[in-house]
Amino acid sequence: MKSFPKTLNACLAGPPKLSQAAFADRTGINKSKLSRLLNGKTPVDRSTLDAILSGVVQTDRRSRLVAAYFQDLASPVALSQLAGSPQEPWGSLELPKLSRKGQLALKALLHNEALPAVEKLLIDLAALLAER
């Protein structure tokens, strides 16, 4: 299954759960077209995407739908360009064992003008921890 239909199905599953008929009424999308979209039988176009987004209240779900739309359109190589950018060299830094607060603090240190001093501290800290 492509990303968009899977994500749209998850959005409708809730909570709160929303029926296809209620969502079709909310968005103005024909019920049969919505069914085809949910089953991956027809691709979503821009105007349909906009209608779907207007019917989704939760911001995080709208973001997931847009991301799924792009996943279905773009190649993996093109999508990899979104992971980080020249303005955000640490954007793709994955730190799953750090808390959100820790991740933000580390990224702030990496953006700091005193980066050479921060780098030296990190190297010294890593060496110290390795000795344990």
C-alpha cells in the first residue's frame, strides 16, 4: 500500500474515529472517490489533497498526510534531500537515546559560535567516558 492511503486510513481511524461518509461530507469529496483514495486505487491530486487537509482538524495528522503525499510522489533520492539542508547541517542528526530536551540542548551547542570549544569538550568527555 502506498503511503498516502495508509496514512489517510490511520487518520480516519482516530481517535476520534470518523466514517468515510462523514469525512466525504466534511471535505466535499465524492464518497466513491474517497473510497478509491483510501484503497490506493486512484492517486491524490493537489486539489483533493487540499480538500482532505481542510477536513482534518489535527495539525500533526495534516503534516503526516502531506509527508505521505510527498513520499508517494518523490523518489527516495529526492526525499533524502529533505532530511537536512545547508542551513540546518544538524537536521538529520539522530539521537534516539536522548530526551527531547537533551536533543535540543545538543543541537543548540552545535549551532553555537563557540563550536571549536564545544567540539573539544565533547572529545574530552568521550575520552573520559571511554576510560570507565
